[in-house]
Amino acid sequence: MASQSQGIQHLLQAEKRAAEKVSEARKRKNRRLKQAKEEAQAEIEQYRLQREKEFKAKEAAALGSHGSSTTEVDKGTMGKMNVINESYTKNKDKVVENLLALVWDIKPEIHINYRVSG
């Protein structure tokens, strides 16, 4: 009977060691899965940052060229506005005098389409 009890004891110990090995294997598997997930997440973040950087560079290039053309147009517009303002300041008195002369100096004339019936 002692040998039977000893055999059962030996089986229980073997079962316990097998359960420990299975538990350790599960822990290793979970650690590997967690590590793989973290590595994948890091790769995804790195890829996202790279794509975002490329997008920003393209956006800056597109806006940069647009921005410079806008600046050129603004400079041209300001130059033309300055010329117009100078011309206005220089000629406004002459224009007012000419308008007043036309309004005050009325010269009655018969229109060329007027027909005298008679």
C-alpha cells in the first residue's frame, strides 16, 4: 500500500509540475503578445508621423507657392493703388473745374435729329 500511495503522490507532483509548465507557457505567450502589440503600435505611430511629416511638407510647398503669389499680387495692387491715389490727388481740382464749367456754361443748340416740319 505504501508503494501505491507513493505512486499517487508521484503522479500528483507530476501533475503539479505540468500545470506550472502550462502556466509559465501561458505567461510567456501573453508577454510575447503584449510585446508584439507594443511593437506594432510603435510602428504604426512611426508610420503615421512619417506620413504626417510628408503631408506637412507638401502642404507647406503648396501654400508657400500660393503665399508668394499672393504677396506678389498684393504688392502689385498696392503699387497700382498708389498710382491711382497720386493721379486723383494731382487731377481732382482740374476735374472739378471742368465739370463746373460744363454745368455753368450752357450753350443751347438744336439737336441734329430735330426736324423742322413745315
